Amino acid sequence: MTAARHQESLNTLSVGTTGPRIAFLHGLFGQGRNWMQIAKAVSGPDGTDARCLLVDLPDHGRSPWSREFSLDAYADAVAGALSGAAPGEPWTVVGHSLGGKVAMVLALRHPDLVERLVVVDIAPKGYGSLERFEGYIREMQELPLADLTSRADAEDRFDEPDPGVKAFLLQNLRRDGHSWRWQVNLDLVAGDAALGSGSRIADWPDAVDDLPPFPGPVLWIAGGDSRYIQRQDAERMRRHFPRTRLFTIKGAGHWVHTDAPEIVVTALRRVLHAHA
């Protein structure tokens, strides 16, 4: 199995050498590496089953920051990364949460790039605000970066009781010389959260409602214990993606690929097998 970095404007990491191409988009506060376990399994033990591209979205990971949030701009940036990685080749695109929204907008704005779509635990709608993330944002803002002596020190000082959430958020902490910084654009996210119900990150862009429906097949994966997808979302989903099939994984929460990785891998392999 090989892993190689690309030099497009967005930071990406590739896994696998041959086979159909599949791109992975992470959620808010995440990075492409969050999909590494899934990508290694999908690409196979010798890396020849699929060619996976793990993408750091704008304002996340090692990708450039933007001045204001825009789902359209995020989708266009991903389109540039996919076109640069494999000019003229179609992709299966997998997106979770925020990455799922970006994947949907990408498919609607750039249908020539996307052959198949997998949307994980998110719907094409506005979610009101970033209220669910406000506590995490506050914890990150209150961490005294200038006083940190080590990553262990950061872990001790970081006020988050859930060890999984703590590890997920602290993956954004990076040493910069003798100091520490957040690699996620925390000021942008915090500013957006302060907009309340006007949050752009939580919203869905009305402009895409005027675009033609995406003609390709879509696997819509929901966590059985998550509330991000509701029954009434199906009508809106099929308006944009008429070839949608909903797959609910019992016992999984919002981070479906973390809670049930084997099931997600099996589902993705079936998607790629249909591609073949």
C-alpha cells in the first residue's frame, strides 16, 4: 500500500495504487486522516482495490484558510483538487456531516466529476445553528496556547470529559516552533457560531435548489442513534438526488464510520463493485 501527498491548493493524502477512484471528505473540526482506517480497508491489503484520496477541506487540516465560510466555495475547491489529482476521471465521493454537505453541493455543481455519491449522516437542509458545537468551540478557545509545555500538558488542561471527543478536537493542535496553534480556522468557526440561526456552516445554500438533480446513484447512510437525518428529509433528498437509497446502521451515532467501520467498509465496497 502506498501513501503519497499531493500539492494542490487543498492538502490531500492518497492511499492505493489502482482501481476506481474514491474521495473522502471529513466533518467540522476533522481532517482527511479521519478516514484513513476506512481508506486502507477499501483499497485492499495490496492497495490495488481502489485509489482513495483523503481531502482536508478548506480551513481544516493542512489546507489553506478562507476569510468567510461558503459551501459553494468549499465544493469548488474540492472540485479543483479532484480535477488536479485525476484530470478527466470520475470519482465516487464520500462525505460525512459537513463533508457530506460539501459532497452534495459538489455533485450538484460539478456532476461531471462525480459518478457516485455516499452521504454519511447529514441531509440537504439547514440545521439552524452550531449550538451542538458551541461547547467544543469554547473549550478550544479557553485552552491557554501560550502556556502549553507539551501535548500532554494540553490534554491535562483541555476541559472535555469525553476522551473520544477530546482526542478528536486536539488532533487540531499543532506545534509551531516553540508555541502551539490550532490548525483549524477556529476564529472563522467561532464567528459563524456567533451568528446563531444565521450560521452559514449549519445552513444549506438556496442557490443549489435551482440546479438540475444529480443523475448518479447515491447511498445515504444514517446512524440509527443519530438525529441528523429525519424521516421528512427524504423528500428533499430525492428532489436533489432521485436515485437515493437510504441505509441506516443500527447502534451507530453521528460518527457512523467510527462507530461501525466494518459495516461502512462493506457498504463502500459494494458501491465500488457496482462501479466495476
